[in-house]
Amino acid sequence: MKDGFIKVAAASPMIKVADTDYNADRVIECIKNASEKGVKIIVFPELVLTGCSCYDLFGHKVLLRGAEKALMKVMDATEGMDILAVVGLPFAPAGGSVYSCAAVLQNGDLLGLVPRTEVNGTAFAPADFDGSEVLVGGRVYTGFDTEQLFTCETIPGLSLAVELGADADAIDSPTNRHALSGATVIASLASFPATVTSAGEATDSMRYRSGHLKAGMLLAAPGKGESTTDNVFSGLCMIAENGVILASDETEDCFVVSELDIDYLENLRLREKKFASCRFPHERIYWSCEMAETELTRVYRKLPHLPELEKDMGNYCRRMIDIQVSGLVKRMQYAGLDHCVVGISGGVDSTLCVMICAMAMKRLGLPSTNVVACTLPCFGTSSRTKSNAIIVAEQVGAEVRVIDIGESVYKHFDDIGHAHDDYSIAFENAQARERTQVLMDIANKVNGLDVGTEDLSEFVDGWCTYNGDHTSMYDVNMGLTKTQVRAGVKYIAQHTEDKVLADALWDVLDCPVTPELLPITNDEIEQKSEENVGSYSLQDYFTHKIAICGFSPAKTLRLAKLTWHDEFSDEELVKWLTSYCKRFFSQQFKRSCLMDGPAVEAFSVSPRNGFLIPSDAENSLFLSSLEE
């Protein structure tokens, strides 16, 4: 349970219809197996102790008594275990109707019975009451109600609620009320049969509802042991978290296991005011489990800002590029401008930017020569980057201008009394600011917009010169991480019919990221950004976990070790994460005054509506998290 992780399971054992004793044994086997694997919550299908295909037998006392005895058998078998088991059965209170219920069991005790609400077309009565006492196995229980939250005392934020069958599809779904009342995990005891579309429909539903409710969801559907009189059942089991399917299977004796991140779900809800402002009255039943470090089996992607599947990359990049082009077009139309001015360096950022500008000109019906691409060589410019920059600009039809700023920078050094061989920070920043001045002045001269090239990753770590490359009139890359920028350039390289352009783009992608501000020897790229701030792929991973998911640096380090162990040692991960945490705070002043630019995903560092922190906030808590 360290870092908010809890191991969960969904199971659909092979049962025999109406053989409650046999079915109880199968359920017990699953619970014991899950407990041995460290599972703390396990969910079974609706009516698993009898089978959901008993039809009119549900109204027969012999079956109902058998189901109650089976429940007691399962309950007794859980004694000494801290696993929470959610088991489906038919239940008839003394002198009452028959209900389809979920029994929530732990450590030999019945914590509650949750009846189904939506019962049209079934043999069951609807749960239209506010709770009552019931007699189970000769003992009186008070927890017989739909509005129950099973809250864990040892894991902050973990509250489980139950839905059964068609309750999930109700217009006024009880699950919505559960989530708004604090349920972070939903146990979905299903009873639907298999159809050619059932698995896909269930997957879509689990993705949507877990994302919409910012919840973890465990679904178990009846298995192949059910009657085939009118339907076949598949045993579909699934675990989802905030729109992502963590585990799914559809086999005999289906059993899936994964880990839910309650800490992550809590972080998401903290940003959603609706979960705090609209609560329904629920009875809370408390339980606890042994605290131990949960072994993680779920996989975290190295590049979380990009699609998981390669087949989705094309559409993703097309939409990303369209967002950039649309933002630039609107800004130019509004300002009455007809030219774009771009400083091209031969790096991936300016390469994507100049191509975005060319696409914007096409959409505006203006000639591509209205893109003024300026290469501004100085002391650290290599022929390789300069050549690539010019080739890309020429191939998209831009007007290329080569403006050597070395003499102007030396004159500036003389004006401020800076030695020409003093390679301190002033030496580097003077070049970046000279480039910005030139680009903005050219933009004014040609009725144009100075389009910035800096990306989200560089703004996060502050790897830019304040009022230098940090500044522009509009930044089309502002909402893109470095990994997204590279994906956009790669997409164009893969799909262009211009071989000259493609070759240049592939070479741009092969070049190291460099600001090219220090003098070079032998025309080789010597100043490499990633030697100072770390791998941008790793930085983007840190940004996703810390700024977007809200994880602590300690938790981020734990996940980074799992994800990046094949590329970075633990010492390297600590080094770069420490650097990231320091720069994330110290460089905020640059993000507090950023220009306009379109967000591409649901995260940005815009000072207007993005992730914002004070420019003088301390980083001590974050560094302490790592030191622990």
C-alpha cells in the first residue's frame, strides 16, 4: 500500500448452475489464490453462488437457503484474511421479496449486503428502501442498503461501493452517487451474456465511466459454467483506472489482477471540485488491511505524452499539428498579419515550427515565401545544423535569410565591458537576446509575427534565455513536450514525398539537442543540452508524474526505476530527478510571463490557465521526498 497502490482482482470461476455448495468452494479457491498474491480486494459476478441463469428457481426457498449457506461457508473461509471479497447471491429477508445482492466480506464477517436497484426483466424486486436489518445465518446485520461505502482505515482515500447488473446503465445510476460521495473504487458485479459486441461495449463503458468518475473499477461477468439455454456467458473480467484498462481477460476460470493507484485518483479528484461539493448520504462501513509495500505488475509507459499504440500515432500527430496550425492562423487573422518570422537552428523545435508556419500560409491562401526563415549563426553554430535548417526551410518554400550576428554580439560585449573570451552566462545569453531582437524587428518590418520555437519541456526546466529564445510574439510549440515535437517531425518525415526534405528531417532527429552558444572546434556539436538537464524523454516522464499526476518525487523515482531501469542506473535517476525538482521551482519566473500559444494536451504551463506556482516557492519539501 506504499504510495497509494492496492492490489485488486476480478474473478469469474467455472460454476455449476444451482449447485451452491460447489460454487462456494470455487469462490473460496479464488479468494485464497488472490490472498496469496497479495490482493486486498476481489470482485465476483452477480449471483455467482447460484449462477445468474436460474430463472424461476430464484423464487424457490431451497435455492435461497442453499445460497445463504454458501454465503456463510465463504464468510467462514475468509476468517484470518484481510482481503475484502464482494460476492453475488440471491437473498430474501424474512417475509420479504427476493433481491439480487452483493455480499461484502472480510475476515469472517459480513460487512454489508448491497441490493440491486434496476431489476426490469428479472425475477428480483427493486431495492427501493433506505436500509433495514436482516437476519443472515441466525445473526442480525444492519448493513442492507444500496447507499453504502466500505471505507478503508489504513489506506487514505480508499472507499469501495458496489453496483450490480443494469445499475451500471441506469439513467440515474447509483454509481454516480457513490462516486460523488467519495467512492474511489467501484465493484461492478455484472450479469450480461456474451455477444459478438459485449466485450467491446464493456471495454468502452469501463474506459468512459472510470475516466468520468475518476475512479478505479473492477468488473466480473458470469462465466462459461452458466446455463446455455438462451445465452452463452464469457466470464469477462476487467480492471480499469481513470479511462485506462489495466487488465482484461475472457477465459474459463477467468482471474485478472492489477494495482489501483488510490493516490493518483485522489489527486485527480482534488482538481475536480464536483467531488467535494455534491455528496449524497451514505453509510460508511470501515475495514482495514495489513500495510505492506505492494508489488507492482502494471506497466508504465516511457513516453506517456504519446499514444500507447503505434497505429494511433498518425492520427495523433495530425491532430497535434492541426491544433498548432489553427492557433497560428487565428492569431495572424486577428492581428492582420501576413508573414511569419522564424529563427531556424536546425534543431527539432525550429524545424517543426517552420513547417507549421508553411502549413498556416497554405491555409491562409498566402505564398509560402511569406515565411521568413532566419538562420542566425554565431560562435557555436555547426555547419551540420545550419545546413539542415536551410534545407528544411527551402524545401517548404520559405524565404531564407542568413544573418551572422557575431559582429553585433562582439559590439555589444564591448558596450557592456565583457571580454570576448569570457564564456560565462552573459556570453551565452547575449547571443540569444540578439537573435530575439533581430527576429522581432524583422517581423515588424514585414508585417509579420515572430513565431517562437521553444517547447513545453524547455519551459518546464527553464532551459532558455530570459527575454531571449524564451520570448516571441506567439509560440506554436508552447504546448508540446520535446517527445511530442520529435514525434511531429518524425511523422512528417515518414509521410512527405519530398526525399530531400525527408533526409534533412531524419538528420535533424539524429542530431543532439544543443543551444549552440559556446565556441566549437572542428565544426563538431559540443554543447549538448541533455548533458546539463538530462534526457528530455526522462524529463517529460517526470513532468507527467509530478505535475500532471501529482505524484511525490519519491513515488516518481520508484516508478522511474521500474520504467527506465534498462537505460538509467538508480544513481542517474536520482541525479536527474533532483536536478528536475530544483529547476522546476527555480525557473518558474520564466513561466510566469510566457507568451500565448496553444495547449495540445490537457496540460500546459501557461500563466493564464496552465499549471502555475509562485516564482519564489521553495523546493525543500520535494527534495526531502527524494532524500527520504
